[in-house]
Amino acid sequence: MATPTFPEAEQAVTAFWKQHRVFERSVSERPIDKQFSFYDGPPFATGLPHYGHIVASTIKDVIPRYATMRGYRVERRWGWDCHGLPVENLIEKDLGLKTKQDIEVLGVAKFNQACRTSVLKYTTEWRQTIERLGRFVDMDNDYRTMDPAYMESVWWVFKQLYDQGLIYEGKKAMHICPRCVTSLSNFEVTLGYKDITDSTAYAKFKIIGQDYALVAWTTTPWTLPGNLLLAVSPQEKYVVVNTADGKIVCAEKLLAQVVPDGQVEKTLLGSELVGLKYEPLFSYFKDTNQAFRVVAADFVTTTEGTGIVHIAPGYGEDDYQLGLQEGVEILQHVNMEGKFIDAVTDFAGIAVKPKDNSSSTDKKIIQWLKDHNQLWREQDYTHSYPHCWRCDTPLLNYATSSWFVRVTQVKDNMMKNNDTITWMPEHVKYGRFGKWLEGAKDWAISRERYWGAPLPIWQADDGEIICIGSSAELEQLSGQTITDLHKEFVDLITFQHNGKLFKRITSVLDCWFESGSMPYAQNHWLGGKTDKELPPGFPADFIAEGLDQTRGWFYTLTVLSTALYNQPAFKNVIVNGLVLAEDGKKMSKRLKNYPEPSVVFDKYGADALRFYLMSSPVVKAEDLRFSEKGVDLVMKRVLLTLWNVTSFYTMFAAGKTIPDKVTATHIMDKWVLAYTQAVIRDVTQAMDNYDLSTVTTRLEQYIQAVSTWYIRRSRARFKDAASQIEALSTLKYVLLTISKLLAPFTPFIAERIYQTLKPEAITTGDSVHLTLWPDIQENFVSDEIVSKMNKTRELVENVLALREKLNIKIRQPLATVTLPSGLDPEYIDVLLEEVNIKHHKYGDVVEIDTTLTPELKDEGMLRELVRSLNALRKTLKFTINDQKKLLYHTTPALSVIFQKYDADLQTSIIVSAIGESDQIQEHILKVNGIELSVTFKD
């Protein structure tokens, strides 16, 4: 039977795991009082898994497998993210809904039912991918953020924060999505920045009672109809400049940019401009109290623009706060749908920042200014602009009401808790994440949407609020039975209290609040018997997600755990980077610039993909340009090399009893055993530090060393009846150790190797994934042996390089090499055999004697002959059990070699070859230019 390919073998291993319930046993057979807690950040099932998911899932499999082998009980519960804009956007497309009003017309109940029906659309495909990846995780006992039990725990979390005074309602300038018609939190905004080119305007504001106009620059001309103030820096110098188009004012430092050819008439301090009044650009809101005047502001700079800032208090945080400070009515000439209100008669109903052409309305405003002689000039401007992270619509900075978490009140404790977390890579701790914590602002958590956990706030007409923390509490107040907590159900529930009617406010919670509640909600936590009792598995020993989650899940976990328990939600975290296409671009189904994961699985196997990803920069929060060639290289260098070593073992161990106890007398056995202990030490230390890249590098080096050094230098001993059992016993131990060290990373081949060495496991259900991590065997430890063998290998490289330089083939024996002193005779023997030189002497410089005697030439010819004949045997697929007679016809020169080294040839040719065949035919070979006709016969 042909040897199965890696993908075929992996399918068989998966069947074995299922048959013998290996994953379930890996949990249940570990002590319940020795827990390793792992949180799995939930993905959406509304889309198919991609390489980003595969990276994270592999990391989430590697560490729990390792912890299991260290003796811990690791519960691994899968979760699904079900709520929020991502789902709503998809349903709107499916149902052909263009606006939020369309949802209202359809009805919230029907809309949410559509969301509920489709939210787990691809669960089957997800399960297939996760199982094919080899990940051990419980997908049968999954948690879902839309389940009533989960949502009730979210309410409990909200109530705890509310009772601490950490929840409040307020109005602030926030980014809104005009398409989704809802505000976004500050960290959601960071997810959607991209470079765009906008049309910007330098507008002229005519000062009343003066013969000049102030020029202000804005990158958002659509805000100009809502202008109410102009801001200057009181300590800066401003200049009145004569131009062909009248007198204008700008900051002196920016004169060359604003009016390169103007004549300065006089200089003023900004403080002299404060208090001046100007004519409104547009007349729509000309009667606004306290408006259309120049004020001072400390945020005005002279790095770009004109040094004069146009202020529309309804848009932007600085504008909003300055408007409040100056007592100006907060005017909003654009509604939450991003369209001009009717009062803006020239542009009523027009979208100010349309998705398909974001600067089209700005250009209309600029043209209007030009037509009314109020434009100084226009200019294209490329800058980074926020877009909705789900529907890709340009956002608007808009003053609106929302419910907030007082993050600023717990920020210091969040930073202290972060001090205790181990981050991999470490720079994220005080870099991207730490800096984000330092600048943390209050978190806008309410959304004027539909498919999400409703805010558990009921309010009376007089403003009194009751915050509900559980279904039981709502049942007690309302007298109704609660079965579902979604908006379409709880919005119908009202109750009387203290003589007042309470109705629920309309908002739902930011889905990130739900994700941050996961440590409590996944187990339906509603508080312990005492305040000091913690939820099960809290805090997590380990979590892992992508770098973007420093402003997402990592952040919301930290906010809520600090607010609830003043503890970090997790102790250790691995942060992965992005997987890009090989050309450095984002992976795109449309561009087809990457191979589908299923194709890679079928071609190379999951082990190859897993090891490739875990040995890449992506596990250190760096971007990876995915290369199929890289996966292929891993398959060959790691998996195929390792399987060839395993096949080598089985070939010589067949029919023999190989003892588990190792007795090492030969230096090669002593070395590989000592080297193995060093690898166990280094890999264990790196795994404890969550340093997966270091582990995979070390393991690849180990596999290569076993194959290209230990096996190469031990071949003769495996053939020799006197020494082969000792060598096979050593190799058996090494392969068992490799199978365990590799088990978290390449679980399939690790299982195959384990079953090869312990064939009874196939029927008993024993598994490498049920074993314990290898301990260091102190009797094998020897740093001295490892050091001396390293020195030997360095000298081998030097001698081989010298031979190559002198153009002398390795199969040509030489007489003498000069080596530096210091190596023991047994290492010298290994070296001489490897470099094919008979004797050595000591000296200061590595040198070789290139003199070739007739005897040395004959031996060189013999080696070439052996190589050629063994290659032929391999081609004919002979095994070591295929004993053949060799008939040959050649020149006298080569016949002499056959006769002179007959015994050597019989041993070398017959024992070294591998493969099987029933072919008997004549073959023509060339050995050092001499033609040779050979026939193998039984």
C-alpha cells in the first residue's frame, strides 16, 4: 500500500481522535483542581474563516495543548459573536434596506428575526475548518452573545457599573456613521481610517466695521453653513494684507502660504482681533445669539492653514467645547443621517459626505462661496479620514447624546493592572496598548440600533431612572415572564413604580460591551455569594487575538474587569499581526491574490500551514506576506525530513524488540541525548514565555540536526548487528521526545510518530496528546558534550568548505587534515569520517593534504561506484531485504575496483538501498566517466 500523503494521513488521525474522544479525555483526565483558564474571543459566523482566523486559532490551540501536557485541565469553550452592526449591515443588504427608516417600516421584530436566523450562517463551514486545522475546542457547548443567559449577564455587568456611578448620559462630539445612524466609540473609529483626497476651502469672513476679511481654512467645507465663531490664538501675530481681491487677514507665520504676493499693511496681535464681529457666510442662522464673532482658543496653531479656525460647535470636540464655553447655541445644520436639514435651503436633503463620492458636497459648497465672492481659494488635501469599520461610510464628527462608561475614572487602575500582564511581543504592553490606556476617554456604549443587548434602563417622564440587572428583577417590577431580552420584546415591557410609569429607553449596547463581558457572560455569571467571589476561570491565564484588538477586545476586557474587580481580565496574551497577500496587499477574493485555506490544507496539510504560521513574524504582532512556497518549504524541511527519520527507524527496527531504556556508549548517542535535553530546556522556557517563534526555530534546528548529523553519522551503526539496538533505542527516545515537543504545533504528525513508536496506541486509543510534556533526563545532560560536538561540526564545515574551494569531491578520500588541538579522539573520529579523510595532525591552521595516491584514487572510485549502484537500487525500489546478485560489464579499470573491494561492495550496496521492485533489466551507468553495464538478479 502506498504511503499516504500528509493531508490524507491527517484525515485518518482526525478520525482516530474522534473515535477515541482524545480531546474530551485530554480535559477530563486532568485534575479538576489544576485549572488553566483560557478565554476564546468569539468570531462572527456571518462570514467564512480566513487566514487571520487560522493564525489566531492555531495560537489558541498551541498554548492550551501545551498547558494540557504540563498537567493542567484546560476547558476550551467556543463562542459566537452575534450582535452589532456587522450583522445588521449584512441583513440590510439581504433585505434591500437602504436606510434606518426602512428598518422601522419593516418592523424591529422582523428585522431582528432576520438577524437571528442568519447570524450563524456559516457554522458548518467554521466547524469543518477548525476541525481540519486540528484545533481541540468544544464547539458543541458553545456560548452565543444573543442567548438570553449571556445577555442577562451583560445586564448584570452594566448594573454593577451603574451602581458605582460609572455610567452616565451625556452629550459630546463623537463620530457617527450617517448610514447606520448611530455613534461609534473612539476605539471603533480607529478601526476604519484610510487616506482620501478632499476638496478644502479658504473662506473669507468680512469683518463688520472694518475694510478687511479674516480667512479661515477648513478641510470640511460642508460644516461652513453651520459656522458660528472664528477662533484665533491671542499671542500670535496676524497681518492685514493688501491683495488684488481686497484686504485679508492671516497669521504672520503663514503669510507666504496664504498670500505669497500680497503687501502687508499692518500687524496685529490675535488678542486685538478677539471680539470683532463678522458677517455670516450663509444667512440660514444669522439670528443665532452670541454668534458670528472672533474668540480666543488655545488649540489654534500656525503649522498649517491660516492661523484662524472656523468653528461649527455642532461638529468636532474642540468646536463643541468652545461653543459651550462661549455660550453659543449648539447648532446642527446636518442631521444624524448626514444630510443638510431643511433650513439649509440651498442644499436641503443633500448628503454631506456621500460614500460613493466623499468630496462632491464640499465642491458644491466651494462653488457657492466662489459665486458669492466669499472664497479665497480652494485646495485638494490628502489626509487620513475615519470610515465606518463595517459599512465603510465616511464618518462625521457630530455632537450627540449617548450613554458613557466613565473610563477616565478607572484609567489609573487599568494602567496598574496592565503592569501585571505578560504581553507577547512585550513592546505592545507599554507601546500600542499602554499608550491607548494613557489616552483613554470615556466610552460611548449606546447605539441607536436594533440587533444587540438593550440598555437595561427604564425611565419615567420626569427623568427618574431604574437600572435593571437581571430578568428576575424585571419580572418582579413588571409582573411579566421574561423569556427573551432583545429589543422587540423588552421595549413592550413597562411598569409602575412609586406612582410613575417607566418605559425602556430605545438604545442597545455597543457589541464591544458584550464582548468585554465575555468572562462573566459565557458562564451566566450574576455575581457570587460575596463581593470577593470571582467568576469561574477569572482572570484568564491566557488569551490571544490580533493587534487590532489592543483597541478592541483587549481594551474592553480591561475596562470592565477593572471596573468590576480591579483586576486584569487576563494574565498572558499573544498578539498576532495581519496576514497579507504575497505582494503585500490585503487578501482579496476579487483579486484572487492568495490560495484559499482549503486548497493549502488539501495540498500540504494542516501541520505544514500551522508550523509555517507559528514560525513567522505574525506571532510577534508583525505582518506576514503569505507565501505558498513557504508552506511547501516547511513541509519539506520539517515534516518530510522528520517522517524520513521515522521511516529510517521503522526500516531497521522492523521485527526487533527495541528497549525503552537507553544505554548510550557511543559519542553520537551521548551527543544526541545531551542535545535533546538542551532542546527540552530551551523549548520549555520559550513556551512558558509564550514565545512561539523561538520554539519553532529551535525545533526546526533540532529536526535538522537529528537528520543531517545524528542519522548521517550513525548509519553504519544502524547496519551493524553489534551496535544497532543501542542506536535504535536512542533514536526511539529521540523521536518520542520530538513527537511530544511538536504536539502543540503539528498535532497530526506528532500523533503518527507516536503511533509508529507505540503501535498498540492505535487500538488502545493512547495518544501523544494525552501524555505529559517531556522532563529533562539529568543523566543525559552534558553541556560539555554539546559544546564539543558544536566545535566538531564547525570544523567539519571549515574542512568541507576547503575541499569545495579546492574542487575535491567529498567522495574522494584524502590522507591527512591539519586541525587545531583540543578535541577528544572520539570527536576526531566523527570528524574524519564526515570529511572523508583518513588521518589528522595538529596545527594552527586548518589544512588538507591534496596528494592522491593510487590507493586513494581507487577508494574514491569505490565510493562513486557505491553511490551510483545505491541510487540505482533506490530507483528500482529495492528494500534492504532485497538481496541481489550483481552482474557487470565494464572497462578493466573499473573491474579492478569490483574485484579489489568485493566485500565492501556487497555490504554497501545491499544494505544501504531502500525501496522494492520485481524488475530485472540491464542498466547503463557512468562512474567518473567510465561506462558500466549492470544487472541485478535474485
